[in-house]
Amino acid sequence: DFKKATEFDVVAARIIRRHPTTWWQTLEIDAGEDRGIGIQLSVLSNDGLVGIIDRPFRNRSSVLLITDEKCQVSVRVEGSPEVGILSGQRGEFDRNPTLRLRFLSKNASIQPGQRVFTTGRGGIFQPNILVGSITTVERGPLDSEALVSPAVDLNDLGTVFVVLSENP
């Protein structure tokens, strides 16, 4: 049903492996180069952004999750002019991880509960994909940061969708 409802050309894939020591960083799916999967393709679920293809192999691929600090996403905060860079955080292994949204304006007028979407800048992630929602806002002397709760329950994933290309 997701494939029918989306505007993207996607390939459905099952999660076949997750290692306990890299639970919040990577996972492996059962789709690879033999199904058109290449490096740096977006990976989605029904609920939003999961991550990006890190290493494609012949019949499987490694996915870098949005909860990994190496996965950086250009995002916008719904209902505001705020844009920033979202990435995972280190050291949160005992609970569901949060994401850090950096480089917001000094007096960013955002509130907990506002949703966060991809901007499409950078050419990797398509625009307007739900990433999560603001949980807290931290104002600093030069800029503001926010913590974001992921839209996708990364603990309970079975099937994901790899975006091959946007439909014309």
C-alpha cells in the first residue's frame, strides 16, 4: 500500500540483521544492487525517514540510521522559517534515542510538538519527508538547538522502502 500511496519509485525491503552493539547506528536489509539499490539512497517507513543506504552489496545493503551522528539531514521546522541540520547523538543506549537539531536562529520561535521535515537541500533526501517532532528547545548565546523525537519507532521495524527516484 505504501508503494501505491507514495510519489516516489521505491523498493520494499525487509530488515534481516541488526547487531546489538550498533542497534541505533545501522541495520541490514535484504535488497541490494540486484534490485537497483545504490549508495546514498533514502530509506523510509510508513511513518517517516529511517536513514540512508551506506553500503550496497549484490543482494543486501547496509543502512545508516538517522540516529547515528554521521547521518546529517537538512530539515525545516513546520510552521516556522527555521531550518537546520539534524543528526543522531552519542551515548543514548538505554532508551529510545533523540536527534539533535542544530544551527537554528538565536531566537527561534519553535515549540515542543512541532514537526520536522526534510528540506531536500543537499540532493540526498527528498523534500517534505517527516523526520520527527520537537521535544525541547535549548537557546544559546549565538544560536538555538532542539531535541527531536524520531517519527519512526526504530526499535520496531520490519519493512522499509528505499527511494530509487522521484516520479516525474
